[in-house]
Amino acid sequence: MKNHITYEFPLNERIRVFIRLEQLFQEFGHFSSGPTIPDKRAAISVLLDIMSIFRRNDLKSEILKELDRHAKVLNKYADSQNVDPKQLESILNQLTETSKKLYATSGKIGIAIMESDLFQSITQRSSIPGGTCSFDLPEFHYWLEQEESIRLKDLGRWSQPFNEIHNAIALILDFIRHSNAPSEEIAEAGFFQLALDKNLPYQLINVSMDKSLPCFAEISGGKHRCSIRFMVPSEDEQRPTQSTDDIPFSLTRCLF
């Protein structure tokens, strides 16, 4: 078990959507592999959330812009003596290959699944608490009772249109999270404020702290200035209060 807990704060809407999708893809993978009917229900629910985000966002265009931007940034370091040329070439090849796969996908991603009768029915009934019972959606109930091999095959087919986006987001977020070295900081009386250089393309704030500390990090602000408060949970269900202790933590100002 890792000894630290990490809190992230995206500094723009694009990264916010990417992190939400990253979490949803992780949940979908977890519940898809579960053998029970509740697991499969949860997997479908998560897939509906993924579809909802794709309906509202032109993610293919946004991700292609990000991949292109990362490639341009990395190419600037090609002649630097501090860069491993083989590793740089490998990373650039990953970016190029991922971009090619996304360019090769035509039309709105996942549109056929979104417009299928089954998923339209599940979407409509999901807004009602408990609205996907067997008497509400007998077709869904029939699918849930199929053999595991059939359910896994269908889940793989339904999620397949989103796989390249999933891989691209994982690649982009990995670059961003490892784009800068962390600094060791102290939040005096549980409070820390940082100003960000307006000339640098900061994407994400990463706060890591020891799990043994009895508080959590609450981050607020924008792309130029952020505040970090370390809050102590209440034992009687009241609002958390800011810690009065000096809290050590690691801070990463993630670039790219």
C-alpha cells in the first residue's frame, strides 16, 4: 500500500474533462471484469457517463490539439544534451502513432452505440431511481442474465470506439504529471498560497501528502494563483475545519 495520497487540481476545462474520463475508464475496466450482475450494471452505468461526456464535447479535436502541442514542445528539446535521444524518439513515435489512429476514426465517436435502442432506453430509465429493474427494461434484464463470455464480448464491442481516446488521454496525462519535479513545502497553520508564472503553460497542480496526516487538501483558484487548505474532517458530521498545524507536503506544478 502506498504511503501517500495525492490531490489534483486541473487548471483548465480540457484537463478537467480528461481526468474525469480517466476515472470513468478506470471504473469501467474494474466493473467490466467483475462477474456479478451488479458489476455489469455498474459497468453500463459508467459507460453511459462516458457517452454523456462525449455527447457534450468534441474530444477528438481537443485531444489531437493536445498531442500536436506535446510533440512541438518535445521537439524543442531534441538538441538538448540533457535529453536521451532514444527515449525522446520513442515518446514522439507514441504521439505520432496515437494521432494517426485518432485521425483514422471517422464521424462522431461512439455515435452508433449512443443511438442504439437499448442504450437509449437505459439512458431514459436511469434518471429514475431504480428505474432499470427487470419490469422496466426486460431487454436489459435479458442481457444481464447471459453467460459471462457473451456479456464481456458485448462490453468490449460497446467500449471499443472509445479505446483510442482512452489511450490518448492516458498518454497526455502521464506527460503532464511527469513534466516537472515536485518541491517540498510547508503549509503554515494549514494554509498555502502559490502564484503561477503567467508565461508558462501550467495544466495541473499536484499535491501529495503522507496518509498518516489527519487532514485532506482542498485546492481552489485558477491558472494564475491557487490556494491550498488542509482541512480536518469533523467527527460529528459538521463542516471540516482548517488545520492549525504546519502541514508538510509535496507540490508539483505540472506543465505542457
